[in-house]
Amino acid sequence: MPDFTVIDGGGREGRDRILAEQELRNALQETAANMLRVIRGAGRPYELVNQFNNVVQIAIKFRDAFGHWPQSHTLGEMLAMHDEIHAMDEKVLAGRFTKEDMERWYEDGTMDRKFAERSIKAGVLQIVASQFVGQTLQERAGESEMSDGINRAMAARQKSNKYWEAKYAPATKAGRKKQKPAARRFGSRLGKDEPKL
């Protein structure tokens, strides 16, 4: 007979860990988002120190509760860029998209555009981070990645245009009937001089 035991994720400690990680994730992401906005010339620089303090206090609370700091891979996952391509694969597995949808997106350039966007974002972030610490070599690598992404985005646009032009191509010249010019309205004075009053 199969075992129908419900797996609860580690009981109370497991639930507490999930909640603690979510609290840390929220604080880290809010702080990171504000930092990025401040770097680009917007954001709320006056909140940064309080946000840093909040992240540290939550991390200390986590350490006190579980006997260790949050793991490195967990912190990395909390701050990783959203991977839209991976998310689309997961949506196929969940039944929200079909395999046919994915095949069409590869064919019409949609996926090429998403790969290009990811490359552009990663390159720009590498450039900005490298400029802060004077890492010229890494800055050049970021510029290369960004340029590659831009080139791939342009190629994806061309691929998409060709796909949709082929799909909805207008009728060929030989297949079209010659249309008669539209009849002029009764009393139209087009092309005639106006009478002088």
C-alpha cells in the first residue's frame, strides 16, 4: 500500500526558516532596488542607511534563530535577476503555455529577444559594478556583453519581422485584381477653378 504521509517541509522549524528567509528576501530586494535607482540618479538615498541596518538586523535575527548566517547560495538567489526564459519553461511544465507556443516563440524571434535582453541587462550591471571599483577589464567585458545583446536584439527584430511578413504576406501583384478608381461625388469641383463671386 502506498504511503500517503504528508510532507510538511520540516515542521515548525521549516516554516520558521521559510518565513525568516522571506523577510530577509523582502528587505534585501527593497534595498537593492533603491540602490540601483540611486545609482541611476533617482531613488531615495536618504533611506539607504536605514535599509542597510534593517537587512543586518534581520540577518542577525536569522543567525540567532538557526545558529548560522543565511547561506551564500540563498542570498545569491534572493538577489538574482529574474530569469524570464526559465520562468517560461516552468509555465510550460505547469500547463500555462504549450510546447507549440514555445516552438513558435523560438521561430518568430521572441526567445531570441529575451536572450538578448538578458545579455544587455547583465552587461549593463557588469559595467556599473566595475566602474564603482575601477575594474577596467571587467568593465570592458560588460561592454562586450551589452553590445552582443544589442546585436542579438536587432537580429531578433529582423527575424520577427520576416516571420510576421511571411505569415501575413499581402497578395502578390499577379494575384491582385486591378481596382477601379473611386467614383467622384456628384457636384465635385476637384480640379476646377472656384467661381469668382
